[in-house]
Amino acid sequence: MIEIREGPRIDGVLQSAAANDSDVIVLGHRRGRSGRRSLARRLALMAPSSVWLVPQGSVSTLTRMLVPTDFSACSQEAWALAQRLAGAFGSELIPVHVLVESPLWGESPFNMDRVREVYETARTWGRAELDTWAAQAAGLKVRPV
């Protein structure tokens, strides 16, 4: 089916995604464009489904997939989908958990030794969780970060 809509692009795309019960919106983007990918950004905020931005000149394969996680239920859903995609494409999965060390710690009135201890505990826990996720992806290439 070919569908042609008139009006603002974002409205047309959103209406089509909803009307067709789309699971994903795949959107091409020209490199070097002066805009700030505002269409893709607005779609990501408003779409009823996932939005994948494909930069101009990208290869049509998924060699490596970065899967950011905070270990929440949403992250686990993303991890499950990434595993299915990796299985289909033979991709390497790169789960990453970002733990931020505050530059204000040096100026903090808190007991800095205790703060660092909590930080190291969180870091150790995060590494263990990433190892667990990697073990769940049996038969897939996984490189936890």
C-alpha cells in the first residue's frame, strides 16, 4: 500500500504510524543538514512507536548495537529486542551502563570516603548486572561496557 498525506510532515507521519499500528518508524536523514534533526527528535517524543534514524550513507546491516541500560523494566524490554535483532543479523551487542561521578564531590560537605564507597558499590553492582545480561544472551556476541 502507498499512502500520500498532505500537511505538516510530522503530523502526517504520526497519523500514518497510528493508523497503521506501526511498531517502528524508520526515518532517513541527510548528513550535514543544517537542521538539528528536529523532525526525528519530535517524532521520538511524540510517536506511538519506536523511531530509528538512519543517517545518509549508512550501511543496511546491524553490525554492532549499543544498548544503554539503567536496568529498569524498559531497559530489559530493549535488551530483549536487541537480542532478537542480534540473532537475526549476527550483530555484536554492547550493553552499557553509565555511572556518573560528580565533579562537585570535591566540594561536597559529605563524608567523601563514604561517597566513594557507595560509588564503588554501585560500579561493582553495575558490572555484575551487565555480566548477568551477557549470560542471558547465550550464543550471541556480547561486549559489556
